[in-house]
Amino acid sequence: MKILIASDIHGSAKYCKILLDAYKREGAERMLLLGDILYHGPRNDLPEEYAPKNVIEMLNAIKDEIYAVRGNCEAEVDQMVLDFPVLADYALIPLGEKMIFATHGHVYNRDNLPPMKNGDILLHGHTHIPSCERFDGYIYMNPGSVSLPKNGTHRGYMILEESCRGEKDPGTMVPEGSGMFPSRDLGKETAVVAPQPMRGLWTIRWKTLEGEEYMAFEA
């Protein structure tokens, strides 16, 4: 299984199309969207080519391949126009002995942790800043924003895939870096994504929309 993970499209038809091009290029089988799909929100500037209707059309065309969670910009009207569920507060992804708790980040985040066991992964968007950091008892990950990156970061996504190479490692950065940070600076329903535990060695990679990898983690 190969899953593309992205967040915070915010209605940009331009970057939604580039994301879908990356999805095809990667050969991913599923896409996980971490909320804020259609609307820019009152705190953000309009993204380039802001056209929610076009985003709706593009995403509905692959509705059977998308899992999504609710962002702070999602409303019931969004569910009326999107043909895949978008109002789940979180998704659970079994990853070997770990669990990925995927959410948007406006409810559950580093300041308000969800129930997690030691070593689990908290995955969310919302901040528009890509990240991979180890904290006491859990690992925090963020793909950044597809359309409105912040703090000088790049527009991008994450790839989760089974690498099937070497012995299983409890959590290693690839390539080598400082702690859990990039080695190179590039500037009320529950949705269960994977019903069966994922086995073997899984790699999570951070990439720019152009496909350039800049950070990775093995689990």
C-alpha cells in the first residue's frame, strides 16, 4: 500500500491539480487529506487560482481513492458537494505496533493530545508547516500545506509506503539529520483508514509538489 498524505488545499485549483499530478506520478493507491479542502478561511489570503468548484470536480473524480478528516474550514455544505466523507474528526492508521492518529490539528494537537500509546504518531496539518519531531511518548508529523505554506516552507505532501528492505527499525530518520528535523532546510465520526495492521518496514517521506524529497522517517 502506498498512501499520499496532504493537507490545506484551501480551494486552490492550481495546486490541487499539481497535487493530483504528483499523486499519479507517485503511483499511490490512496490519498489522505487532512482537512481544509475547499475554503481559504478568514485568516488566510486567497491562494492562487482560488476556485473551489474546480477543486470539487477534480477530487470527486477520484472519490473512491480519498480518505479525509474535517478541518476547521469544513462545514456541512462541503459534504453536500464532495462525494467522499469529510466530516470525520480523525482517522486511525495501524502501522505495525504503532498507531497513526490522523487529524486536522485544530482540536487534537501538541497542546491537546488525543489518547495515544507510547511511540504512536500524531499526524496533522493546520499549521501549514511541515514537521517531524519526537516528543516524550509520541512522534509529531505534519505534511505542511499544498497551497499556502508558512515560515518559508515549500508546498508539498507526504508519502507513506511499505519499503520491504532491511530490518525493522523503531524509528529512524533517512537521510541523517539533527534529531527529528530535516537534514536539508527547504525553506464526530471516526474513519479507520486501514482495517488491518500494516506489517514490515514502512517509510514516510516528505516531498515538494515537484517531487523532491527532503525528509524521511522509517517505522
